[in-house]
Amino acid sequence: MVELEQDYLVLTLAGSFWAVTLAQGAIEAINTLGPRKTMSTHPHGHGHSGKGHPAKMAS
């Protein structure tokens, strides 16, 4: 699955195939864990839950 080239390992064609397959399987497994919580985008690029501005939330 890997080949030694000088001082580092390189994925073979089969290794590349399995790396993609494993990544796709991991993504699919994560997606089956449940619905994702989406975050709204703050005008300044900061995400938040949409439940009010953090500085204005009651403590």
C-alpha cells in the first residue's frame, strides 16, 4: 500500500484507493451520528448559535 522513496513513504495506487475509501466511510459514519447543528454567520465572520449577541445575553 506504500512505497519507500528516499526518506519518506508514498501511497501506491491501491493505497490511494483505500485512503479515499476510508475517508468516505468516516464521513458517512459521522453523518449517521445525528443531525448537525448549523451556526449562523455573524456579520464580522464569527459564527454563533443565533440566540442573541453574547455580550447582551443575561447571566
